[in-house]
Amino acid sequence: MMTTNYLIIGSGVAGLTFAIKMADRFPDQKITILTKATADESNTKYAQGGIAIVTNKTEDSYQKHIQDTLICGDGLCNADVVKMVVTEGPKRLKELISWGAKFDKNAKGNFDLGKEGGHSQNRVVHHKDQTGFEIERAILEQVYQKKNISVLDHHFALDLITKNNRCHGAYALDQKTKKIITFQSNHTVLASGGIGHLYGHTTNPTIATGDGIAMASRANAIIKDMEFIQFHPTALYDKSSGSAFLISEAVRGFGAYLRTKNGHRFMLDYDPREELASRDIVSQSIDLELKKSTEQCVYLDCTHLDMKAFMKHFPMIYKRCKSLGIDIAKDWIPVVPAQHYLCGGIVVDKNGRTSIENLFACGECSRTGLHGANRLASNSLLEALVYSDKIYNYLANNAFEKKDLNFTVAAWVTVENTEINSAYIAQMKSELQLLMRQNAGIVRNNNNLLQAKEQLLQWKEELKEKIKNHQVETGLYELQNMISIGYLIVLHSIERTDNRGGFMKV
Ligand code: FAD
Ligand code: SIN
């Protein structure tokens, strides 16, 4: 049993920035971060394009950013939340800079602002094409300097501890010792990120298995908008499944064209914003083109661009393509849509509070109302920064919340069980990923969704039995979590009767 004042599950931008602030404000309180891989491994680390923030108030304005976010969310955003998040952007950027994160500037000393789909202005603050890597580096460095933060790598959170709709911490598996630890905490923050590996073909790293949302769902927290899966239009085409390398939308913001194999610039047929239409529209258009042509991919053409400037702005993308024999100056880049982001998740209010007392959520696992039916590019890092700050402020200003460490939580009951066969997990995972790609992809239909629902229900039951009869193991729990998330996606997709943003049912 371990006790802590604040338990944070996840070490991406959401969890780490919350931890830094709490540690500074309450140096006598204990903050524990659980993370299932090494601390830097997260979706955050791979963010390329940047953070959407209004910094150039001459050409841009909060109103324009708000409007772009609302248009992108296709009528389902919470307008108050949009205003709050957009207007707090500059303060959160200042904080990141104060913690040592560096962002590109132009010759005049102003931020070099990128542009992405759905943005009416250049407003994306970035660090080359490795913005997430730079942010994660800077904030992790800060976290390691705080004496009252413990970062526990390779600690996999299994389940929340709740009683009478109140959260008292979580159980976690120490993946190295194989021991299960009971973490009792006054306040628990889920910052556990996305769900990409449910689809297999995804821009997300392998940690993205929806654990936090599944845990919250098991504890009866309200979960919403799971049908709004965002597919990024331009993942590098690779015949194998698994994590796909992203070709940032900022490349299209820099002027790249999308073409079919025979050279047709098809986005001109679909949207007046052309290649810079919002992500849902570009992905759906590519999907249609691929179905028409029966080709495997479309192409991103950068051959007309200033290569020197391109290499300066996108060195990682340039290098990765080169390593695969694609010379961007001469060759088109083969691209295909891939699962990228989850717009829905654990419902939180404007203070990041979930429907369970003392349980908070921020970042990709949460559903704040900012994104509606489709997230505007580069609004995700911003949302995580703003909501981790909201939770911090709420806890800092509500002393009455700091109570209850003497409540007795039940320790995890360990049962002697056999080890699960890893081949079972691998096989089941690939069947699940195939089911999700085929039945809950960019374009869905009720027949496929109903079939998927039946299958997922069956798998849910099967996993309950497996968990009961086998040793606790990360892969088994991840599989259980992914099946639960798949079920929620399918259920919410069946329930939705209108096509909005990233959701299309025919
Ligand atoms: P994450 O950064 O994913 O962190 C989740 C953490 O939770 C990880 O540390 C993980 O190990 C941990 N965890 C999960 N489950 C458990 C468990 N059971 N037990 C213990 N720990 C657990 N957004 C933008 O705004 N701009 C961009 O340019 C951008 N580019 C992107 C590019 C790529 C390739 C990807 C994948 C995403 C991009 N996004 C971008 C989205 C954005 O990066 C993420 O939405 C955001 O970083 C999520 O942050 P987070 O802190 O919520 O989660
Ligand atoms: C990208 O760089 O294309 C990703 C941006 C995002 O997901 O917001």
C-alpha cells in the first residue's frame, strides 16, 4: 500500500504539467505519477505540427480561432469551453517557455507560425516538426527537479479504487517486480491519453490503448462522444499495420498538394479550402478516392516547394522519407489516412472534474466539449495545457478537498493463477484491430456496427473469464481495455443518427 496526496496516471503533457504546478504550490504534499512505459513515451512526444495559439494579434484574433474551432466541430462544440481554451492559450504558452520549451521564431523575432487544416490563419506555434518531443523534454526535466514528485516508470494502472462514487486511488502493476501496488490518494487525475492501438493502423505509439477511459467506464464515470474518432489524412503509407509515421498537416500548410496516382489534385473537387480543409473532410475525400480507384494510397506532392526552407521546417519528415528512399524534392510521398485522435472520452466539467468525486481527467482521455465532432488541428496540446491548469486551480483553491487519506481501501487480492499465453493476446488483438478498421472506420454502416457490437460483447465476456483465471499481466488488461473502448465506439456510433464532423454513417 502506498499513500499519496495526488495520484496522476500518465506522463504526457497533461499529467506532467499538472504535476509541476501542484509540486510548486504544495511542496509538502506528495505527488505520484504512474506511467506504463518509460516516462517520456506518450502521444505527446510524437506531436509534430505544434500548438494552436493566437500570438499574432494583428492578423489573427481569438474570435477567428474560436470560429475555426466551432466550424471544425460541426455544431457540437461547447462554445463556452472553446472561448475559455482559446483565450487562455497565450498564458499556457508563456508557462511552457518558462519551463524551458523552445519554439521557432522568424527573422523578426516573432513566432514562426505554421498553418494546418481548418485554420483561417497561420497560428501554430512549433518546434520544427518535433514540437511534442521538445515539450516533453522540457517538462520532464522540470518534473525530475521536484523533490515531492515520484515518477514511477513501468507501473501499469489496472483499475480505479472507488466507493460510493468517490475515487480513492488506483491499483497498479509494477511491471518489473510483477507486484500489484495499492495507491491510495486524495485526488486522482487520469491523463492516460488516446486509443490508437485499437485500430492498429494509427499514428499513435503502442501505449495508446485507452486504459484510462476503460478504467473510468468500469467505475461508472460518464463517457461521451466515442464515435468521433479522428483519422489523420496523411500517415506515411506502409504495407504493414502498426504505428504509422505521420506526415504533418503543416506540410500541406506549407503548400504541399494531394494527388491521386495519376496526378489529379482531387481536393479541388471537394472543398474550397482545398488541401487545407479540416481533417475530417480531407480523410473522407481520400477514402472516397481510394474506393473509386481501388489504389492503396494517394500522394503528397512537395516537389514545387522551396526545399531549403522545407528541410529547415521539417527535418524529421525529410530524413524519414529519405531513409525509405523517398526524395521529397523529386518524389511524391505515398500517404493514407490513419487513426490519430479520439475527440470523445471521460466527460469533465470546466474544472476537469469527472462524474466521480475526486477523480479528474485531462488531455486526450477527457471529453471537455472543445472538439465537438472533429478536433481542429493543434488544439489538443492546447486543451491538455488549459485543463491541467484548470484542475490545478480547482484543487489549489478548494482546501476542503484535501481530506480522507485515513479512509481504508481494500488491498488487491492476489490469486495464484496461470500465465496467459502471449499468442492468445497477439491473435485476439489483431482480430480486434481488423474488426475496428473494417466495421468502425472512416465510413460506417449500421449492419457492420451491429455485427461488431455482437462480437465485442462476446469478447468482453471471454476476457472477463480470462482475467479471472490468469495472472495479472499488462497485455491482458490492455486487451480488456481496448475491447471495452471498441464496444463504446460501436455503441455510440449506432446511437448517432446524424453525420457530423469526423462521423460518417451510410
Ligand atoms: P499522452 O501524451 O498520450 O500521455 C499518456 C500517458 O499515459 C503516457 O505516459 C502513457 O504511458 C500513460 N498511460 C496510459 N495508460 C496507462 C496505464 N494504464 N497506466 C499507467 N500509465 C498509462 N496535437 C496537437 O495539438 N498538435 C500536434 O501537432 C499534434 N501532433 C500529433 C502527432 C502525432 C504523431 C500524434 C500521435 C498525436 C499528435 N497530436 C497533436 C495529439 C497530441 O499529441 C495528444 O493528443 C496529446 O499529446 C495527448 O496528451 P496526453 O497527456 O493526454 O496523453
Ligand atoms: C500534425 O502535425 O499534422 C498533427 C497535428 C495535430 O494532430 O493536431
